[in-house]
Amino acid sequence: MKVTLGKREISALSILISIIFFIISLFIFGISLSKLIILITISSVIAILPSFFYTYLTSKKIRGMEERFPDFLRDILSGVKAGMTLPKAIMHCANIDYGPLTPEVRKMATQLSWDVPFPKVIKSFAEGVKDSPFLLRGATVLLECSRSGGDIAAVIESTIENMTIIKRIESERSSIISQQVLTLIIIQFVFIVILVMVYKLFLPLLSSFYSLKGAQTALLPIAVINPAEAVDHFKTLFLITLIVSALVNGIIIGKTKEGKALMGMKYSIFLLIVSLIAYALFIMPRSVEVKCELPTGIISSGQEVEITCQLLVDVSPIKGVLLNLSLEHPEWSKTITVVTDSEGKFKGKFKIPTIRGNLTIGVSGSYTTGLGESIQIDERIGVEVA
């Protein structure tokens, strides 16, 4: 038995799948505000996408039928001019290929061959294409021609001419609007680039604020700033902004180009995917920074030096992280284990042998956030030995 799913059944099934995906993803990826927003967005897309494709395929079929309907009327006109009645002309058209319109034409021809009244056949056709005002007007013309009689050929010929003009105008309009669509897509890409640049400039600025810990200005007490919370808030704000702009631009494109906001979902999904990829690559990853200080700018051979460093993740100091602090040279190296304090700082003493050239301070290790996210730390800083 063949089972056909309608739009309502497809919507219900896709919503169920999106809920299952959301619950499973929560267990796999953990919970954070940014991840929660991304999961909700992806789950919403999963819920909407099947219904959108159903609507999109239906609309594509309708557009194909609209393209071929004037050809169908021309063949009916030829039959009428040859002396056929409207039912006979339609039955004659059943052997002609009209693309997506062919099944409807053959259905009408079959009904007419079974002596179903012509008005009932046309009304049945109109019911099947009720989502298309273009096809409904054509069906109405055929129905009125059968009822009123008169010069049917002239009426059909006038209808064909009007439909051809309408399609030509729609084609020209689509060509003009395509330029606007391209502009909106470019605007979204530029917006993504600007947000990424703002974020990359924002982190060093916040880092400089944190370096002034304890200081205050006339307007802002820097000491009360929590860098980690500030970064997370901005990440969340940027994510929401990217999602909203992608959805809104897609809807505007759909409404402008095709007259239906829902048809803009294909553009929204494309822009949303690009935006989320940009966010995942450039904004979502944690920023790891290691700052190191030496007693003097240049280290002398045989000198004992104390290296003081600070670990910042998203410009916030991290406490209790076990790290490997090393001083490396092509002819010599030494590694010690250190632990960061409440300010993210750690120290290490090294006795420099009699060598010359460049040394490298290495800091390596890993840090696991409270949400189970593992961050790898591997930083290298070059120094000179006199």
C-alpha cells in the first residue's frame, strides 16, 4: 500500500526529529549559552526544512505549469478554430507533452472521456491549482467560455496574449530584482567580516582593560569588570546578531524576488550556514594568550633568570592549570612543571649555560573548562642570549 505524506504529516515528523536531535546534542556537546543558541537554531532549521522543501517543490511545479499553460491554451485554440468543441479540444491535447501540466491535462481528458460535465472538470482542475492565481484565471476563462458561448476563439486568443505579457513582465522583474538579491547577499557577507574584525579588535582592548585591574577612571571602575563574562556576552551577542541578520535578509529576498516570505528560507539557510561557519571558525574558539616577563630584555650566558608568565583564556586569568614551562635552545633545553595562581601567573627559574643565540620560552599543557571543553595550550616566545 502506497503511503503519501501531506504537508501536515511532514511538519509533525520533522518537528519530532528536531526535538530528538536537540536532546541528543545536549548530552553530546554540553550546555553553554552559545552552544544552546546554535543547537536551537539548527533544530529549528531541521523542523522547518522539510516543510519548506515541500512548499518549494510545490511552488516549482506550479511555476512550471504556469509556463506551459499558454501553450495548452494555444493548442485548445487551434482545436476550436478547426471546429472542435472545448471538451474535444482538451481531449486532443492529452497526447501532447506540457511538462508539469501534462498530468492535469490528461486527468481532465480522462474525466471528459467518462462523460463528466465540462464545468465540473474545470472546477476540479481549478481546485488542484488554487495556489496559483495565474492558472485560476485561465481555468475561469475556459469555464465562462463553455457557459456563455460566443466567439470562444477570440476570448482564448486574448487570454493567451494577456498571459504572455504577464509572464514577460514577471521575467523582466525577476531580472531586475536579481541584482538586489545579490546586493543583500553581499551585505550579509560584509556584515560577517565586520563582526569578526570587531571581535578580533575587542579582545586586545579588553585585555588592556584587565591589565589595569584595580585602577579606575572617572566613568568606569575597571576593577569590577569580569573579562570572561564580558567575552561570553559579546560572543552570544554576535551569534544572535548573525542568526537574526541571516534569517531577516533571507526573508526579505524571498518576499522581494518571489512574493512569498517562506520562499526566502532557501536564502536564509544558505546565509545561516555561512554565518555559523564564520562564527565557529573565528569567534567561537577560545583565545589563549601567554604573557612572559624577564628581569632584563637580554639574557646573558651563565645567568640565572626567573621567568614570570601569565595565562589568559579569553583575556581571563585561569587558576590551577598544570603547565610545562620550558627554556629551549638547539644545544640545550630544560622543562619544569608549574601551576597557575589566582591571577593566572606562574614562575620558573632557569640557569643559562654558556651558549649564544636565541632561546625559546615554551608553555604547553591543557585546560578543561567547567563545561568539559578541552583547550590545548602551546605557546612559544623567543628571547636573545648575549
